Amino acid sequence: PCLTMPMTLVISFFMLGIEDIGSRVEQPFDVLPLWQYCEDIEFSCQQLLEHSRMLGRLPDHKAWLEAQLRQQLGPFVSSISV
């Protein structure tokens, strides 16, 4: 009888902890700040592209896009303008 209340509190603490872990595993996208991860990834990609353009490793995006379209759609289209 003396340990009923403390044991109940300990067991309920563990049961509620397991329930919380289960809900986080079932719905990870409601708990994680995915928009922050996406913004960081987008910023990093933009930095990489800008850095590569400044070093001259990437061609102008418009000329590159036109070349890709000509390569993919060349037989179907006589003139391509972007």
C-alpha cells in the first residue's frame, strides 16, 4: 500500500513516454521543422550555383537551356527560343 502511488507514477510516466514516442514516429513531419531544412538546402544550392558561375564553370543558364532543348527536341522543332 505505501508504494502504490509512487509505482503508479513511475509506470504512467513510462507509458506516456512510449505513447509520445509512438506519435512522433507516426507523424514525423508535424514535429520536425522541415521548412527550415528546405530553406537551408535551397540557399546552399543557390550559393553553389552562384559560386560556380563566378568561377566560370557554369555557362549562362539561358544558353544552356536552349542547348538542352535543342538536344532533346531538335528533331521536332525547327527553331527554339527561350
